[in-house]
Amino acid sequence: MSLILSIETSSDNCSVALRQENSLLASELVNQPHAHAAQLAPLIQTVLKKAGIKAASLNAVAVSSGPGSYTGLRIGTSTAKGICVSLNIPLIAVPTLQIIAREAFDKFKPDGILCPMIDARRMEVYCQTFNSHLQPTSQVTAKVIDENAFAELLAANKVFFFGNGSEKCKEVIKNTNAFFLPDVLPNAITLGYMALEKYQAGEFEDVVNFAPFYLKEFVAKKSQSLL
């Protein structure tokens, strides 16, 4: 039976879950921005301890593959790869926007176009659209939001926006076909459920060469004290 450890670090949330086939054995979540480096290892230890499982028993590790927080994705991926290499087990990756879409679908059962959004900078979001069967209907893109955003799509469809990037869009997108779903964030429980499907299908990543999908390169800010 598959025993999969799931690590989700693409947003301010840092979560870990352990699943054996269709059974969730344990999970932990911390909502603390910029705390992934300090919190991830203790969360993994706590989840394994709660489940009474030793790390050596794991069959695979799953991570969200992005886009999302550059630092969070990097920390989650490096931790997952380290475990996979040390135990010689496969790595599974699930795109973050697909995880968020699955979260919204399971929680709200929306009947229309689903549009998960990840906050980028200013009025920009990373987003992708899905139909009501969770099949992608567009590519992942970085989109600047204004009053005309998604106008063509909204003209003929109900569109459900959610994710941490959707909050800043509420006051801008006023179309009557636009609906905003609250409190939909990626988490390791949903990631683990989706990872099980990939495990059963043998869809694994190259542990050595795998890298998260950042969509945009990280841009470091200059310290104000140096200006």
C-alpha cells in the first residue's frame, strides 16, 4: 500500500499531510508568512509521530510544483528532494493552481468556469481556468487585473474566482457573472489526494533535475539602507 508524505509550501500556509491509499493518517498546517524554513521540518516530524510512522516506511513524497511563493516553493522542493534521495523513493509534483481548483470544487461544487488565482505583485495574479470537470481550459498565465479582465469569458459564462489572488480583484471585476469564493487555499491534504492518483499511474519526477514552476524569475529587492 502507498504511503505518501505531502508537502505544500506555495503560499503563506505551510502544510504537511500523510496519506495511506485513501486514508488520511495525519496532517498539520501553520499559517505564518515567511516561516517555511523554520516550520517545515518540525511539521513533518509531528505528522510522522502522530501517525506512528517512521520516515523509512514512506513510498513517495509529493510537493506542489508552482507557481507561488518563490521562497516557499524552493524550500518545499529541496526538502522533498532530500527525503526522496535519502530513502530512494519517487518524487511526485502537482501544479499549485490545480490543487486550488480541486479545493474549490470539493468545497463549493461551483457550476461554471473555475479560475484559481495566486497573488503576484500589485494588481497581477497567476491564474488558469478550468471547466466544471476540472479540465484546464487555458494555460497558466501572469495576468494584470483591471475592469476589463476576463470580459470575453464573463460575457457568456459564470466564472468563479478564488485563491489568495482573488481578494484584490473583487473591487475591480464587477461583472454580474463573476463570483468570488472565500477561503480557498492550497493544502497538503488535497495535494496528497491528487498525488495518490499520480502514484497509481506511475507519474514521477526526475528527482535530480526537477525544479518548481516559478512562472517568473525571482527579483530581489534592494535594501532601503543601501540607497
